[in-house]
Amino acid sequence: MVDPRAGQPAQAADLVDVAVLVTAYYAEHPDPAVPEQKVSFGTSGHRGSALSASFNEDHIVATTQAICDYRVAHGIHGPLFLGADTHALSAPATTTALEVLAANSVTVCIDARDGFTPTPSVSRAILAANAGAGRPRADGIVVTPSHNPPSDGGFKYNPPEGGPAGTDITNWVQDRANALLEAGLDGVRRIPYARARSADSTRRYDFLGNYVAELGTVVDLGAIKASGVRIGADPLGGASVAYWGEIADRYGLDLTVVNPGVDRTFSFMTLDWDGEIRMDCSSPYAMANLITRQREFTIATGNDTDADRHGIVTPDGGLMGPNQFLAVAVQYLYTHRTGWPAAAAVGKTIVSSSMIDRVVAGLSRKLLEVPVGFKWFVPGLLDGTVAFGGEESAGAAFLRRDGSVWTTDKDGLICCLLASEIQAVTGKSPTEAYRELTARYGEPAYARVDAPATRQQKALLAKLSPEQVKVRELAGEPVVAALSSAPGNGAPIGGLKVVSGSGWFAARPSGTEDVYKLYAESFKGPEHLAQIQQEARSIVDAAL
């Protein structure tokens, strides 16, 4: 249910007390015997809050040491690029991480401008460092909980491939970190921050300058400048805050940085759907401030706090749905990037809109449909067999204009700039471009809702097989497929997807809450979508 204050400005009572939060980071110590207080290191790293003893100094000490141990065990001896976003817990966690990294004699590259570092900038730095043959392999850490509320912290590891770590790595790091917690941090090496910062192994790297200098190899910034597209870029108080101004100055764009300030409480935000402050650039509630200004700009954009996600706002349509812009991006890129490999596939997650499937078929391109998680696109983006990878949560990345790799992690900045390129080159807004796609392929209704589920039920759902689902019809249509693995790579989807001729649903357990996520789509309209959702709940409940 949507909170009655959703989309309204945050009030004083909504704001986190930063002093209390940071004090808890240092003062509270997790109990390794409590599951919720252990390190849970997934593709997006470890996330939690110091206020609930789920993101504290002990977690970061243990996790950083575990990463150091992983590097030694796997022969990773190159520089480690360390970046952080604007969440209040990111600064102390970065300090802690540097103390451990330096004590382990890891060559650490920190920001030369002492600024904030978007996730895609770290990914680009890793790939640039690993471009030459025979060099020691580099990797990176990004201190960010992404778009999560201001009280949260996050800590993720990007291996030498530059993108999100796979489960083989995250499980290794998680298990080692929890073993260190259980041992009272015995086995951790650490030196004081002053020594760590001045150590010979700690170096300065211009993340911003190096990233921005190469943007023209990915997006046609010359076309954007020549067309006079007026851009409004809202960092939502995140790590892209200095990047947008630099992009405007370097490339001569008519670009206004909307809300250029940084406030650790994020007091300038409007409340998200549940009444929480959340820097979700795909949410119309969190993006309400920018949406009210949609007619001031030709293209207005937003990014989450680590800038790996994008939100696109147009004068004629307001905030585009994530799936809508992904479909438009695929149509545009695969018809305008003549330097891309002719056989390069389009990557999408299994819960993304089937509009993308139809666009890909219309382009006579190969579709690579994978489980949820950007890590599945990393190999293809690296070798050029996938030119574009996108997921339903407004994250995507694509190749340079010449077909070589740019980043292997999501890049919200290039997606935002792509919206302006589409406007500049075609003379049409991305919203108008999407209307053209619906006229050709049909107009889908898409939704995601959460339903209650116990831990036991979530475990059952994650292991559900098609044979356990006794259903031949979905919302009046024959079922054409019931999937527990992704068609693109055969990997388990951690749930179930049921497909009919004009609709589908997918159910996956949440990794952080006692709910399962129910995604559904219909090309027959909202009423048919509601019927799919109702039957999906019955199917899932019966299986559980």
C-alpha cells in the first residue's frame, strides 16, 4: 500500500541523526550468532545499518580482510580502486577499509580530488588498469548501499573483470568474513588511518577526470551539443554530483545540475512509496521534485547515489518506466551503432519487459535472457558478444561506439546521456520513441508487487521446479513455458516464471525481507494483468 505522504517533501522527523548513526558504526558490535548481524555478501555486497548492528566497523574490518585474503589466494596483486558514495556510513567505512588494505600492503587508489566516486567510474578504472597484457590484475571496492535509505551502508567488491562479483567470489568473501567475526577479528591486519593514508601503497587516482575524458567514445556528445538539447541532471545528492558539472564544462553542453548539494540526511528528497527516504531514480515518488520541472528541460535525468541507475524524464511523458527506456535504448543503439559487432546480442534479465523481446526480434538480433543480476552480462560485455545489458531496476551498460568494452557494471550516466543523444539525433523524445514501439509491438502493462512469505516458503520458492507447478492455463491462455532456469544461459533464476501468449509472471524470494516479489506483464491491458497477478498468487501459494 502506498503511504499517504509518498511524493511529499521529507520532514525533520523523517531524517536520520547522522551523529547517532556514525557513533553506532563504531560503538555497536555485531553478534555472529545472530543471522541478521552476520556479513551477508551478495552480488551487491554487504548492506545494512549501524543502528541494527548489521553494518558496523567490525563488518567492514572483517570483510576488507576477507577481500585481502581472497586477493592473495587468487593471485590478484595489482591496484585496488576504492570509491565511495555520499551515504553517511560510507565515509567511516572507507576509512576502515583503507586501514586494513594498507596494513595488508595492498596498493590502493583513492580519489585524487577527495570526492565521491560512482560505481561505473570504478568499473572503468579497473578495466583501464587491466587493459595491458602482462600487468598485475586490478580490482575494486565501492562503498555504497545504492539507492537505499540514508541510515544504510553498503560495501561491494568488483573483481578484475570490473563488474559485480559472482557467487563463487561473494560466498568466499562472506564465509571468510564471518569466520573472522566469530574469531573476534583475530587474523585481521590494520594500521591507523594517518599511516594508511600516507603509506607508499596508497596512491591518488583521478576517477572523475579519466572517466569524463572518455565519455565521447560511448555517447555522441557532439550531436547533443550541436542540437542544443537542454538537460537537467539531478544527482539526487549522490556520487555523480561533481561529474555532471565536469561533463557540461568539458563538452559544452547546455546542462544544469539540478540540486548540486550533498546532505547526508538527504533532507531535500521527497518520500518514496512507503514513506521512506530512498534515492530511487526509477520511482515517481522519489523523483517528484524533478518531475515537477519536466517542462524546464528537453531531457531531465536522475541517478541514484552510486550512479549505476538512471531515471529519464521528458516534457511529453514525465518519468519513463525503466522497461520503457530499456526498449527505446535497444531500438536506437542497435540501429545507430554501426561499429558494433553484427552478431552482438541484447542482454535482459528474466523479469524485464517482453517488449524488449519483441524489439529484439524486430531487429533480427539474438536475445540473451538471464537471471536477475548484472553479473550475468559481464563476460559478454567484456568480449563484445553482448553489446547492451539491462535490468528491470533501471540499470544498464553498453559498449563504446567502436564496439569495445566501456564498463562491465551498470552505468547510469551514459544511459542518461543516451536519452539526450536519442533526442538530438532523431528529433524525438524517448517517450515519443516508446509510443512508436507500442504502435508496432503492442502496449504492455507491467507491475511488481510483494507478497508475504516465511523464510521456509522463500527457500521452497527458490528451489521450485516447473514439474511442481500444475498449470496449463494462465488468465485464459495456454501456458507455453514454465521456467526455473534462464533461457539465455541455463542458470537457475531462484524462482519461477510462467509464460503465456500475451503475458507472464515471475516469482522470486526477497533476499532481505520476508516477502516474495511477484512480477507480471500483459499485452492485453491492466485488467488482464490483474487476472495474471491473481492467478499467479494462487499458483505460488499452492506450490508453497
